[in-house]
Amino acid sequence: MTSALATKSPLARLSDALDQACCLDSSSAGFALRVRTALNGLSRAAGLLTDAQHESGQDCYRRHLLVADPLGRYAVAALVWQAGQASPVHGHHTWCAYTVLEGTLSETLFAWDAGTNRAVQTRRHERTRGAVSFVGAGRGAIHQLGNASATGRTAVSLHVYGVPGARISTHVNDLVKVAS
């Protein structure tokens, strides 16, 4: 006999898990763990995205809003990255988490230098399919994500932001200048 949970779509199960996480303080370790756990394994979920949600942009990565919490606590989006596309260097105005669904993303991490009011690159690593990351709001987790594929392969990631769906384009990223 199958349970009701097993018959729900992967996005519905993700929403349920995020609803449960939102019962906690978003700055707590328990909240971060619940969000990371909710994202874990999504890269193996069949039929997670439609063909239309796999469409990329020509000049920049493309964001597809998948879930907007009716209470405005979070929004879930798929980001589709063609080879060579990258985000600007940014921190976050809100908590953020992501998982890589397809391909590989390169993540460059930065530290904030308050003296120069600029971000300083610290390291870079590859995020392969299934990798999960969570960061809190602020300039303590400045990064840049991009698809550095030499083969031209598209990458897809799923992001959860602590903002209402209508604010996903305006209230997430805190763009910063980089030290040269």
C-alpha cells in the first residue's frame, strides 16, 4: 500500500518539507539542516522539471519560478545555465539554498573586506549533480555560480530563497564589488 507522501510530486514533497522547516527560526542550525535535507536527493527525482522549465536564456542564465509559498516564506526556482553563463558576485539579502540537478556548476567563494568595501576571492570548487548548499543572509557567504563547461553542456540547479515568489528577482542578491 502506498502512502499519500509517496504519491506526491517531488515539488509537493519539497514544499511540505520547507513548510515544516519554516516552523523554526531561519537563523538556526536546525532550519538549515531541514532545508538541506529537503533538497538532498532531488537530483534523482524523475520528472522534476518540464521541458519548458529546462529552457535556457541566450545571454544569461534563466530562472523558472516553480513554487511560491502562499504565505510568502519561500520561493523555489530552477536556474538553467548554458556553458559560460555565470551569476554576478553576490551575497544574499535572505537565506538561500540550492542543489545541482544536472551538469556541474563552478562556485567561487569570496570573503568580505570591510576595509576596502570589496569582496576578495578565497577559493573555487566544482559542484556536481546532487551537491547541496545552504547560506544565511549577509555578506558572510559571498559567491559566484557559473557553468564553466568546456563541452558546452547545460547545467540546471534548483534554488530556494526566503522571499515571496513575487520578490525573487529583486530581494535575493546583494551585488558586491570585487577587489582587483
